[in-house]
Amino acid sequence: KFKRGEKFSHCSVASTPGLMLECLQGTACDERPVRFDGLAGIYRHKDELDLEVGYDWFLKTAKGQGYDWVGLLSFAFAKYQGRDNKKMFCSEFVARFFNVINKPLFSSYTDADAVSPGMIPYSPHVVRIWLREDKKDGKP
């Protein structure tokens, strides 16, 4: 959020009612209860999704991976260093999740390692469900 001047600093994938899949700073990728504190927006993919395929990938590949601090701090170079390091940051995880289920958020030229949380709302494949109004000017 601070590095890129974006409204969003974290993202995750809703899995089952009350749970989400995420790579949370300082912890491993895991399934956790939904948190509403600090929630800034909710976006949904426009297409029908095969979430079972994504959840299977999560269980076999992503769950337990460490947090990719280096990737987070170097978006500009992330696509050259993060792919095989068995670590992910939140938006990299979300981008990979949708790639795995063949519903990518961005073009095939956009590497998941270079996706920031603030880019997700600009994907042509998502629709805004809810957005917290900015307290300064009352605009979404």
C-alpha cells in the first residue's frame, strides 16, 4: 500500500462460507476465518469458476508456503526471482490461484510475481461487489 500508493494492501480468495485462502504477512499460506476489520473492498470474478481445482492446487502446492518478503519488496524485479522459491505474497497467490483454474486476472504476459494488491480491482475480469467509501471525500 505504502510502496505503490495503492488503496489496497492485501488480498485473498474466498473459499467456503466464513473462510478465505491467503498468504498473510509473516505467516504461511493457509485457510483462515474471514476478517472484516480494515476491509476496503470485495471483488468477484465475472465468470463461473471451478473452485475445486483451485482448492486442490492450494492444498497440494500453496498451503504452508512461506511469505515472500523479497518478492513483496521488489515488484519491479519479482518476475525474475520469485517463481521457484516456494514462497508467495498475497497478490501473487491470488493471481496464481486464478491462473490455475484457467481464469487469469490479467494477460499471459503479466507474471503473478509482478501483481500487487492494488492491481486486482483493475483486472478486466473482476466486478466490484462492495467498496468502502473514503472517509476524506466520501467517494468510493
